[in-house]
Amino acid sequence: MKRRLVWIMLSAALAATSAVSVMAAETGSVIVSKTEGVADTVYGKVRGFIDEGTYTFRGIPYAKAERFQMPEAPDAWEDVLNCLVYGPTAPITKMTSPDGGDFLIPHRYWAQNENCQNLNIWTQSLDPEAKKPVMVWFHGGGFTNGSAIEGVAYDGKNLSEYGDVVVVTVNHRLNVLGYLDLSQYGEEYQYSGNAGIGDLVASLKWVQENIANFGGDPENVTIFGQSGGGRKVMSMMMTPEAEGLFDRAVVQSTNTSYQTQDAAQLVAAYTLENLGLTGDQVDELKDVPYDTLDAAASEAQKRVKEELGTGGSWVPVIDGDYLPAAPLDGGLQEWTNDVPLMIGSTFGESNSFSEVDPNTVNKNDWTEEEVSAKLEEKFGEKAENVLAAFRQAWPEKKDANAYYVDDSKRRAAFQVVDKRIESGADANYIYLVSYEPPIEGGVSLWHCGEIPFVFHNMDLLGVGASYGNTPEAYKLQDEMCSAWVNFARTGDPNGENVPAWSTYTADHEATMVFDAESGERVSFDKELQDLMKK
Amino acid sequence: MKRRLVWIMLSAALAATSAVSVMAAETGSVIVSKTEGVADTVYGKVRGFIDEGTYTFRGIPYAKAERFQMPEAPDAWEDVLNCLVYGPTAPITKMTSPDGGDFLIPHRYWAQNENCQNLNIWTQSLDPEAKKPVMVWFHGGGFTNGSAIEGVAYDGKNLSEYGDVVVVTVNHRLNVLGYLDLSQYGEEYQYSGNAGIGDLVASLKWVQENIANFGGDPENVTIFGQSGGGRKVMSMMMTPEAEGLFDRAVVQSTNTSYQTQDAAQLVAAYTLENLGLTGDQVDELKDVPYDTLDAAASEAQKRVKEELGTGGSWVPVIDGDYLPAAPLDGGLQEWTNDVPLMIGSTFGESNSFSEVDPNTVNKNDWTEEEVSAKLEEKFGEKAENVLAAFRQAWPEKKDANAYYVDDSKRRAAFQVVDKRIESGADANYIYLVSYEPPIEGGVSLWHCGEIPFVFHNMDLLGVGASYGNTPEAYKLQDEMCSAWVNFARTGDPNGENVPAWSTYTADHEATMVFDAESGERVSFDKELQDLMKK
């Protein structure tokens, strides 16, 4: 991290202290100063900036790691480390084509570096006695892509301000750097298949050690994440290493897939083969440039997928040790029975962005016959029954929406909660976001579509504010953000702005449906979901 | 461009037309629809979106090109091309460390692809009779880095809205893809050393052909650019190919350096050598992956710099043909005598970002003795005279600022204007932006610091709004944006919001000084600038 080194060097000449600099403000104020916005960590002081009252720290190092090794504590530093600019994000495969979905989900890309163990903090106080709830965000993008800042909607300022919470977002290793299982080639590589998970654990350890100095309560830490990030949250519930590091969990829009160690080791074997290396030469992998390594490993993934019919993507490894078992195979650690869980999905998880392309046929224009044809195409013989069940579950939605209704992420939510209930965990809250942004007459909310509501970031989306910029959307962000914040504060989402929301039990299968009119519904789409099962 | 192909394929099933979708708005409205925001181009229809009344088109292809070849007209398409998401930007060397300056100059990174000939448009009208002034922005980053969207401040919406102008920003080839001079290896490579300049010419041809359909006046086109972008503007004034393609020019904060063909050809020779290729194998360069090519060429640049003492960076090639001569060697085309020019710089062009690091000594804290020591360190024997001249030129500034005053970009402005006057061009306006953002008591305005004022984008900078968010900063963006817009409209920056501003002549060496209090000053820093010359 060149930048930091330079600044640390310069600071050797640091003058004692001088007048605090405060910038007068018309529309907002930003303070960067010698004395304000400086916090202690175990490893040294960090300087953030104060953005309209929100203390903001970017790119604080929480760990360091050699390639394929578990992380260690970061090196300590002298003087004050400037944390005004985001730290590097984890390397990902080079992107050569823009993502067409960027119009709906604005992205932010950044410098990438293997030394990516850094986190960002937004907080309303630096008082160690403030003890505000802490919300730690694990980003999505599977375990392959994304970063703590990829989503414009991941910016923590509004959530911190609206909820008076400490928001932390985490960069950590991904793909081949995070999940290549080299354990068969030597003890030093024992945990390489879960190095990325190790980073996440390290980030939570850092939070335990340091967050009080950022106004946070280390005894009230909520981890939340979406898509791959949701599975990262689950992974923390699955590893003994994370015991005691968090108190509540939110799993948004994900599945329960993990990798067997056999498949993971086969990927590693083919990766070596693709690079012309034998198992004895495994150490040479440490020096292979990332792009070369990534390409070789991606080819290996494809081959394993072809041969085994499973795998084919980067996922943590069920090694019986760091991750003892998959979540539906008893993998959720027993101590997580005391960790309240919120889990849910969006209405149209699998909705491709083509639905909002005005060039394509708009579902809202479909005739009755066209709806029937589409449903038959998708559900075959079951089409009529699916439509009947859909109408029962969603009387207020157009028939055409039946084509887009998600059954995979929602089913995963039920499965995880069933397992928890079986194991004795009773604080389980299930939600479903069915709000339809009013584009082209209404679009089923897509994968990632709930994130700006959770972060209270409607205003940050710019033109991607295709979410509506409607009064309904603004009301919904108050409701959803309040539910998340209430849950972080007490382990129960109920409270101001949030309609009454029961825990999900065998006797009362409650789902909070977030929409233009939000409210709890009980067993309302059971028949539909059952019908849609393969 | 996968995204486009997919959408075009889907559109084969396009329904006739359906209800126009309009999104109700609380804080703003965004319209994406089948019928609104669709414009004709010579190559096919394009769909943008309407963002609070501003028609916005992203990633319109204006050309296509083989590697090392001059661009050709883009392929035509059927149906409507969705231009809702930015097009790919030109490949640049991989960035592994964040830029510490991002706090002051927020950046945006994006998918990179050699097929990067695309442009973005913001306009208030799609009426072919509207004939609004057109402002085409060439981005900075030398000829090596950057993109049409790298600077958050490059967003054209506010400029289009405030000035009622059509704003165009252009992606084009950079570095080894734009400026590797292979002319010695075959006629087909004759112009490879200026392929990037060819892209810019192609973008202006596209504007001539198409901009009327976006409400623009093809007979009133202003090109403007900063740093490398300023030299791109100058390059248009130097090539016979650009005659008739623009009407006014704005050159912001650049120098006048170009590359000799000898040096450029040596870079090409060493690039081949580094790749183990002979001149006969030049065609193989077409298939070398970008990263490999870039690395080989960067090494070649370094070697040429060592051997010749010049070169060492990507710059257009003075080949006596596409670019007949360097700007100070009579290279400005005679027809540009009829092109009014605005040219200028910022006070602290060479100010490194360390000045705003609270860890470092702040110039505003220096004692009189420390100021003297710093000036002696920089100016040696001339230090006292420099300080006296500085005080005369800038009576309102602290002595310490003398350490940061720019003499290179400002001198280049004088040199270019002197050449123009010699050649008979009389519409020359020189400016200098000396506003000091109130960080740590005041910072000399850095390289790039004027851009948000020109684009009226104070509000877009987020926390990088370290520019001040002060009433003075908001007044200044009105003044500067108005000056740029007036100039685009009439060739004269004078008008509403802008203090009286004379052309620069031998008898009246006028500079518009933009600051908290802006105004014209005459010959005011001549002695200082003369003293600072080597």
C-alpha cells in the first residue's frame, strides 16, 4: 500500500498540532483535521473524516496474509494512518464488458490487490462508552466477485445516520485466492480452501478488539450480507472459529450450496496441472501472477464441473474442521441457537434484467393467452395449478408475475429456518420483498433489489434510481431500514416504522412481506412454493 | 459488446408499442420507455433515459477499429440500441494501489475493452431544430490513462441543464493501443502512432453527422479538455483531418509536449524486441494480449527515455502528415485562426496531494523563517526575488503559497497564445483558477481542481467535496460554468455571471483570475513567471 507508506513517511515531519480545520458548509460539511476524527486501534491510530456529522474511515487494515495462508494480525504502525480513501479490493477476473444491469444496480470498481484485508466504518460517535449496535456487511458476488464498495448502495453513511448504528463493510479474499484447497499438498496449506472465510473471521476479531473506539458495542454485533454475502454470514454460523464474535445474523437472498473437499481438491489438482506443475511444486503457486493463476483455476473449475456435475464455482470447502458440515447437514453451530436470525429473499430473484429492457416484450403487456403460454413454457403440466396457487398467494399481483416468482432463495430460507427450529433456535424472522419498482408498469424486484432499502440509500442511486423515487419507495426504505436496525439493536425487528412481525414457527408460518403496503402474511404462498419444487 | 447483442436479439420479439412508462417522482424522475428518449443516428436508433428532464445516452458507438488501425464507421444495427449503461473504457495498466488523491478527485473505474470507441450524451432536447451549442469533452490522464467517466466530475447532466447545451464525453484508445508507431514496418501501420487521435477525429465526425438528432448544432461545436485532454484539444487544432469539425476550443491545464517520430519508432522497435519479435513479425502484435503488450511497451518507453533523455510516455507522434508539426513549431493549423481559444491553468498545478494530508506540515502553519527556507530550497538564489514578485502578483495570498505557484502550465498557455497571435488568431482568452478550498486553512488549487466548477458539479463530489461546499465555491461554479457555456455559445466567455474578460493581446495581457472574488488582471504576474523560468 504505497499511499500509506508515503503518508507515514511524510508524517515523520509532523508538526505538533495546529488549529483544527473545519470547513464551513452550505449543503454539507466535511472535516479533515489533525485532531478530530482520529481513533485508536490496537495497531495504531487511524484518521477518518467527518461527513455531515458521520465519522468515516476507509480502508483500515484488519489483517494481513500470505497467499493461501490464514490471516494474521496486521502490522502495527506509528503516527496516524490516513483512512480517507478506500483500500484495495480483492482481485477478480478482469471485466471487459460492462454489466447491463448497472442501470438498476450501480457499481463501483477500484484498485485490486491481494493485500485486501481492510474494512470501512461509518459511525456517529467515537466515544468508547457509546456502545452503539454494530452492523458488519459482507458483500455479494458469490465468493468470486464483488467488493465492500462494489455496490453504490453499500455506502454506510445513511444507514449509520438513520439507525444510529456503527456500519462496517469488509474486503476479503475471493475466488482462487480465497478458496483453492491445497490441503493435500502439505500441512501449511491445510486451510487454503477457506482462506477467504478466515479473512471474515479475522475481520470480526478486529471488530471485537477495536470497535468500542468507534462508538460500537463489541457485545452487540450483527453480521448481514446478501447473495454470496448471505452465505458468508451462514459460514460464520458454521465455523467454530466465529463463536462469540457476533450476536445476530441476517441472511439475504442466498442458497445453501457449499463445496465438498473432494471436489475442491480436484480443482486444485487440475489447477496445478494446467500450470504444468506437480504437487511437489505447489510452493511455486505463491509466485504465479494472479491473472495466470485465476485463468488456470477457472479452467480447472470447468473441468471438475463437467466431470462431477457439481462444483464449478468458488465456494467455501466443507473440510470437517474449519467448516465441519454444510448448513442443511447439521452444519449450523449449536451456539448459533442463541443468535437471532433474519432471512429472506426478493420476489423476482431470478428475474433477468431483460425484463426491464423496453426492447423486449413487457410482462405487463401480455394478454391472458400469452401469460398461459409463458407459464406452460416454464411449468409444463403444472402451469394451471401454479397460476391458481399464485392467484391465491398474491391476489393483488398480475397473473404475469407468476412467471417471475422466485422459489429457490425463498425455499433456502425455509430450509435453513426448519433446521434451526429442529435444533432449538427459536428467533427466526422470514421476509420477502415484493415491491415492484414502477418501470414499464412494474418490475418484479430483482436479485440485489432490496439492498438500497436496507441501507436507506434511495438517494445514492442516481439514475439507477429506477427503483422508483416514489413515495412508496421512500416509505419502504424507512420500514426496511428500521427493521434491520431494530433487529441489530435487540434481536427483534419489531419497533417504530415496522408492521407487527412474528417469528416463524411450525404453527405460525409468518413472512413479513415488504411492499408498497407491508405486513405479515401467514402460510400464504405455501401451496405455490410446494408446487414449484422440482 | 455482449450486452448489446443480447438485447438486440431479444428485441426481435418486440411488441408493437405499449403504454409509455413514466415514473412518478418525489425527488426526481427517471423515464425509460419504448418511445420516449429514443433518437436516430446514421447507424441506427439509440435509447437513452430521461433523468429529471435531461436526455441521457451512454455508450453510443461512434466508430470501430482494428488494433493499430485508424477507425472506421461503426457497424449499423437494427431495432433500438439500449444506451442506458456506459460503454467500455480503453484498457489501461492494471491499478493495484488506490490513488490517495481520490479523496479530492473522486474516480470511477469500469470495464475495459479495446473496442472502446463510444461516447455519452446529455441534452435538454431531441428536436433536430433545437440547435443548441455542443460541448465535446476529451478526458485527461495524459494519453495513457483515464476515461470519459473516470472523473465523477465529468458527469454532463448538470452542465447540460445549467447551460442548456449538449454535452458529449468521449472514450478512445490510449497508451500502446493508441500511440505505438509501427509505421516503419509497413504501410498498413502508417498511422498507428496516432490511432488514438484518429478516434477523437472520428468522434467529431460522428458529432457532425448525428448531433442534430440530439438537439445539437453541428455548426457550433466546442471541444474542451483538461491535462492530456487539453493536449487532445490541441491535437485537433494540429491535424488537417479535423478541419471543419469544431468551432471553438478550450485547453485546460496542459503542456505542449509531443513525440518525435524517431523516438516513437524506437519505442516500437524495443517493444518488438521485448516480445522476441522481429519487424517481419509485426503482424503478431495484433494478437498479443493487452497486458503483455502494455508491459513490453512500457519497458521500451523506459529504455528510450534513458537513451534519448526525452519521451518515456505515450504522446501523439509528430509524423509530418497526420500531425504535421508540434504546436510551438507552427503546428497549429492556419484554419484554427478562426477558432476562438480559451486556455488556462490552476494556481497549484504541481501541488501534490500531500499538502492536504493532516499528517504533514501545513503551509498555513509555516513561520516566516520556514517560508524562506522552503523558497530557498526550491528557487535557490532567486528565492528572495521570487517572493517579492509573488507578493506583487498575489498581494492577497500568504507568502507560503509562493512555494506552490505553477509556472509550467501557465507558461504553456502564454506560449500557445503568443504563437496564435503571431499567426493572426485574435480570439484568445487566458484564465487562472486561484480559488483556495478551505481545507486546513486553504490549499492551492491542484491539477484537475477546476473541473467540477466547469461542469457545475459541486454537488456530485460527495465527501470529496473537500472543495469546500462553501458559498464561494458555489458562486465560482456559476461563474466558471457560465464562462465556458457563453464561450461555447458565442466564442466569447463574457455574459451573465461572468466579470468583464478581455482577449489577451500584446498590449493588454489579460488573465481572468477565478477565485472567491473573480476578475480580470493585466500583466499581473509577468515578473513572477519570468523569474520562475529556468
